[in-house]
Amino acid sequence: MTTTVTAAAGGLTPALDGFRLTLHVLAAAVWVGGQITVAGLLPTLRTLGEDAPRKAARAFGRVEWPAFALLVLTGFWNLVAVKPSTQSQEWNAVLGIKMVMVLLAGVAVLLHQRSKTRTGLAVWGAIGAVTSLAALALGVFLGN
């Protein structure tokens, strides 16, 4: 009986790994891809009225923040699965930099959303986008 349970649990690992990684990539696609998409739509949104960009951004925020939360949760799940203590120093250094980028991205996007000036919107939006892209790239490096 123990052998069957162990084999069944071992058989679930690839499926659970695939599920975990799919959730993580999906959340990254929403978080990072959504930022790029909204930025690309801004010129058109501005032609629809002064409040259109703000309304679109608010609507995106209803999807963006749950995606960010899912990124963080699946990120911790990834750490449990990968066991950083078994990885090289270089891998752990990249992981540390990625975690800083994720934190900076979250803070910058939050400050962008709360900004009241065009300068604040531009600066915090740019920082949020660049750090989000950096975290994405670093995640790819960790997966190789």
C-alpha cells in the first residue's frame, strides 16, 4: 500500500509542477502583458475623453492586482518546489535580484495608481514596467 501511495504521489508531481508553472506564467502574462497593452492603448484612450484612461486603468487594476497576488503566491510555491538551498550561489543571486524587482514593481505600480500628477504617472509607470520586465526576464533565467 505504501508503494502505491508513493507512486501515485510521485505521479502527481509533473502535473502539479505543470499546474504551478502555468498559474505563474498566466499571472505574469496578465501583470506584465497587461501593462504593455494598457500603455499601447493610451493614445487611443485619450481620444475617447479625459477620463477614459483612468477608467481603463481602474478596470485593469481589478485584474492586475489579483494576478500580482497569484504571482507572489506561486512564486513562493516555486521556491518550495525548487529548494533554493540546493541551487548554486549564482542561481540564488539571480533569485534575490528577481525578488527585489518584484517588490519594486509592486511598489512602483501602486505609486503609479495613486499618483495625481502626469509626471508621477509617467515616472512610476515607467519604473513599474521596467522592473516588471526585469522580474520576468530573471524568472526565465532561473528556469534554465
